Amino acid sequence: MPTLKIRGVDVEFPFVPYACQQVYMAKVIQCLQEKTNGILESPTGTGKTLCLLCATLAWRQSFIADQQLQSLRRSDTDGVFNSGFGKDLSEDLYNGHGAWGGSDEGMLMEKPRIIYASRTHSQLSQAIQQLKDTSYRPKVCILGSREQLCIHTEVSSQQNNNTMVYMCRAKVGARMCNFHNHLDEKKSDKEFTEGLLDIEDLVKLGQKHKRAHGIELKGHVLIFDEAHNVEKMCEESVSFDFTSYDLASCIDETSKLLEKNVEVESLNQQFNTDSSAVDFDSAELYQLKALFLILEEAIDEIQLPLQGSGITKPGGYIYELLGKAKLTFDTYTQALDLLEKIISHLTNSPTGMFIKTSGLQKFSDILK
Ligand code: SF4
């Protein structure tokens, strides 16, 4: 495999790169060395993913080597690294300007983690495939949504992503997901930590070991491959739509649960028992229903132009609107807490078979 020296970093590439690939890799390395953001563009079919992977991983290796060297230098009481071969090696690695782009000499930093984000599942599989063609074998952790990674039969068979989220949380909280329970003991398993696994491999391995994935979103280098939709995605991630149908669903779902709860509470009173398995009471459900009704009224009061073109308000207006239903920065966590308890109860108990949660789930997501 050819090794190239780019900005002082030894980059191993699976074949002799084209000039444009060399330029691309040099720019990637420059961003990493200068710890700056970069937006890189290159025509389709020019091997961007491969260049990104090789350049980033090569830089990472040189960063780690430099850190180790500095650590050795500090503990070098015999002066081996200040003369002869040791000095040459040290200078070569340090390469005058510091190939890794470090700052203070002697500072030992955490190994940088590379977070590589692609737009779709299949692009991620392709990236892993390309990584397999290189000589780099970093420890890899695949991040995906529950839809792709959940291996719990009951949870993964749910059609609705929100339902999956609530079921998963309830199972993990009650230690009823065996895969999650096995997580800690498998964390050091070589099969997981040393192979290059794409999402399918990971799901298969998880099923074999009855283990789920402990994923932490922390890292130092973030790469968005195919990032042309990032702006739109960011906008969408902080936007929501909430229709009159959604609000009506919230009212309906809360009313049905309230009815059921009042029934159970009255039976409990009558027979002096406590058959209720919920950690909320009817008074709280009344409050929640009142909140939705006030919100509905407040929305109805908004004057719309006759032509039906709708109106646009400044972003902060949403707080004013929610404030009318007494939902403020000080109170919304209480409402959210109650919503989570209700949704979790309905998702995980037989009562949920008769009462939907789609409206409540949507409202809870919006509040979050
Ligand atoms: S913790 Fe269990 S239920 Fe949750 S996503 Fe993982 S496997 Fe599925």
C-alpha cells in the first residue's frame, strides 16, 4: 500500500492517489492540524470517503505517536531522546511544525475520537466497506437509531419510533432488556472492539451475545460525509408541526385515561384496595386535560386572514402561546414528567391496547 507524506503525516492509501485526492487529503489534514472547521467539496466519484478516512486516521495515528513521544521525552531522564537515533526519531515525528497540530509541548491529551456521520444507513455501510480496504483498523462503534440497532424482539417489532423509545426506556429502567443488562460485561470483548463492523454485523453480533450498544456521543473530530443537507436537517431538527388533529388526540387520549383512572380509583376506595399500578393520579390528569383545552382555545383565538394564507409570528411567540396554558420554563418539566409517566404506562400495560398515545407522544417530543 503506497505511503504518502502529506503535511508531515504518513498517509497509507490503498492505491496511488490522483492529484485531486492528494489535495483533498491535504485540506483534511490541514483542518485537523489547525483545529478548524472545513467545508470540502469534490465531484462525485473522486473517492471522497476513502480520502476522508485515510487522511483522518493517518493524522490520528501521528497525533497519538506524538503524544507518546512527548510522554517519553518527559520521562527521559537518561537523555536518549536528546541525542543520536532518539533525537532523529523525535525530530522526524515532531517534524518541525508538529505534524499532529498540537499546541503546548508536553501536554498529554485524550486520544481524539473520530465521529463519522453519513446521511443514510447504506452510505455508512459503504464507508465501512471502504475502511476495510485500507490498512487502518481503528476501534469502531456504529451509531444508529433504535430502528436500526434494537435487537429486542418485542421493541424492534414496533412500527412507531416513539413507541420504541418509550418501550426501550421502560425495559432498560426495569432491567427487563437482557441485551442492555449484558452491556457492561461485554464492553471489553475483542469481537466487539477489534473488528470493523457495519450495522448488520453489529446487529448479528448483538443477537449472538445478547448485548446492546452503549453509545456515547462524545468526540473530538466530527465528519459529515455528504453534508449538503446539513442546514436543512438542522432546521428540521428544531422545527415541529402540531395540528389541531394532534391537539384533539391529546385531549381524547387524556380523557380516556382519566375515565379509566377514575374508575380504578373509585373501585379502590370502595373495596379499600390499591390495584392501581400507576404513579400519577386523576388530579394530575385533570390538570393535563385542562392544559390542552386552554391551548386549544388559545390557538382558536388566533385571527387568521380570510384568504387562508396563514400568519407568521416571530419564533418567541411559541413561548407566549404555551405560557397561556401555564407552560413556562419553570413548569414544563413537571408536564413533561407526567407525560412520560403516562406514555410509559400506556406503552407497557394492557390499558395501552385501548388508548392510543400518538398525540401525547408528539406533544412530549415538542416540549423536549
Ligand atoms: S436497550 Fe434493549 S430495548 Fe433498548 S434499543 Fe437496546 S436492545 Fe432495544
